[in-house]
Amino acid sequence: MKDINDILPKIPNMRWGALMNKAPTNDKVREMNKIFPHNGKWHTVFEEKDQVTIDGKQIWKKDPKKWT
């Protein structure tokens, strides 16, 4: 499987890029600014009801009120 950075174009002065399955909200973009390094690389972000997959890593969505 090819790396996404080999396929998608390099954009001058781009901090990072994300290929997503849903359009991002302003809050989601602020959150991704904290997550992704400013190195101009592309990332894959697939958001589902109970999980988010970022660059092939699965992250479960949990309600903080239910944490023990």
C-alpha cells in the first residue's frame, strides 16, 4: 500500500493536511492543529460513531463522565 504523502500533492506553506470522510468543523480543525505536527504531511482521518481512525490507529470515543 502506498503512503498518502506519495499520492497527494505538496502544497507550499501547508502546515498539515487531512483526508477525511466528513467535513471538519472549526473545533475539529483546532483539535487537529494540536495533534498533527506542522511538517506539511498529509494524514487520513476517518470518523465513525464510536471511534476515530487516524493514520491507521484506532481511537475509541469515550464519555469523560463515565471514566472511573
